[in-house]
Amino acid sequence: MNWRLVGILISILPMVLIFSFAPISLNDFFSVGLIPFVISSVFVMAKVLLQAYRFQYFIVKFLGYPVNTTWNTIVARLGGEFITQTTPSYVGGEILRIAWLTKHGVSPGKAAWIATMEIIADVLVGTILGIIAGLIALLNGAIIIGIIIILVSIASFSFWTFLLAFSSKKIFQLPNFVTNILLRFVSQERTIKFINYTNTALKDLCMMSRENLNSKQTIKILSIGIGITFLAFLLFAFSFFILSDALNLKINLFDSLLGTNASTQLGSLPITLGGTGLAELGLWAYVSTLSSFPSLNDFLTSPFLTIILIWRISSYHVPLIFMWISFMRITIQKKIS
């Protein structure tokens, strides 16, 4: 748990540095007002809850029954999101959700399939919006940032599409070198147990891919999941739109949608925990293409930087509190059981 706390502290560090060196005062920070800030956080929490509903939807549709109450499913999804938001590349939450599903009687392969469908839905929507954001950035003269956003979007889409397609043709198994590495740190008994469990899960996942990828029912379920995902992205966009509107920055909802998605795309690079610094950079890079700033100082003294920092707090640090509570609840229940 200690490294999770370290991750949260690291995520706050860019805020401290910017407030220390950038020409931003607390008066600038509070200028947006409490109500818009609260509404922005509410929109982000609504987005997370919508993702939890998608998780429940995939469970019911792919398994044919709910594995637990809706409330406990939401808590599991929120707990997994805490891990996602405090690790590089926004990964790790899937592992907790798979573990939670297997604890409630779902086979590892089916649990991994549900987690994979969530990732695919996020990647598809994120890729489309990312490419649009990158093209608009290119048209506005931001060549470097436009190319980066497009490349990151395409790379993520290509990786998961290849993995899903390849899994339907071949059974994945862990390579032998993984066993050799584990034997250096873990006992032979635990290593064999882990390898067998993982290989069984991978085999079941590949079988699920083979059985479901060509199914019309799967396409229908995934299509509805993609629709839910787009609504979640739209709620995320509203969280920034509300704040920018409070300072009359004239950033419309469409640009807010593309800007927040650019933030997510850059934040997914495996460089910092929870996209710290990269998420702010992604939003700044896109927003800066909407207005012409003669120099960096002109941007730093504009309300845009203030809004980006306020949005990062309302969309990341505030929801992280509720995610942490859910994560602790799952962890405590696991220890008790």
C-alpha cells in the first residue's frame, strides 16, 4: 500500500511545482468558483459510474447473470480504477477486476474476456477521438503534438486489435523465460502454481475470443458498450467545459471532448504514475492550438493554465478519494475472508 500513497504524492508534485514557479496565485485558482468546481467533479464521478455500469452490462450479457449486487460491482469497478489511476499507462485495474470476478465464481478466462472488452471499448473510442484531435492540431500548425497524439492513438489501437485477433487464432502461453525469472525470486511450488493458473486463464481467454469474435451477439454487446464509453468520454469533456465556461474562455464542448481525450492519450504513455504531468501536457497542447500565444509567458499568464490545473484536481484528485475508499473496502474484505 505504501507505493500507492507515494503515487498519489507524486501526482500532486506537478501542481506544487507549477504553483511555485508559474505566475499563478491562489486568487486565480479560486476565481473559477466553488460551484463549477463541484459540478466538474460530479461529471467525472458520473463518468466513472457509467464505466461501472458498462462493467455490469458486460458481465450480465457475456455470462448471462450478475455475479453480485449492482452496488458491489460498482465498488469493484471503482476500486480497480484506483489502481488504474495510480500506475503508468493506466493499467492494473483489470487485474483487480479479474480477481474480483474469479472470487465470485467466474473462470479466469471469462473474467479476462470481460476486462478485455472494456479495454477494447475504451481504445476504439479513444483512438477515433485521438486521431481527430491530432488532425485538428496539425491543421492549426501544432505539427509535433499532432503527430504524437495520432501515433499514440494508433499504436494503442493496433496493439489491442492485433492481440484480440491473434488470440482467436492461437493459444497464448507464458514463455519459458518467465518461469526462469520467477524461480529466482519465488519458490518452485508458487512459481508452478502461478504459471499453471496464468496459462489456464490465457487458454480460456483465447477460447473465448475464438467463440465470440465472429458472433453477432458479441458485436451487438460491444457496440452498446462502445456507445456507453462515448457517453462516458462526453461526461469527461463536460467536466472541463464547465470550468472553462466559468471563466468565459470560449472552449466549446467539442474542443473539450478532444482536449480531454488528448490528455488521456498522452497520459497513457508509460512514463509517469497516473499520467502525472503528461495529462496536463496533453490538454495544454491541444488547448494551445485553439488560441495564438506569441510566447510561453503569454500562455502562462493566461487563464488557460489555471483552468487546466483546476480541471486536473477536479477530474483526478477528487475522484481518487472515492476510488481509494472503494479499493480499501475490497482489500479489507479480502483480508477478512
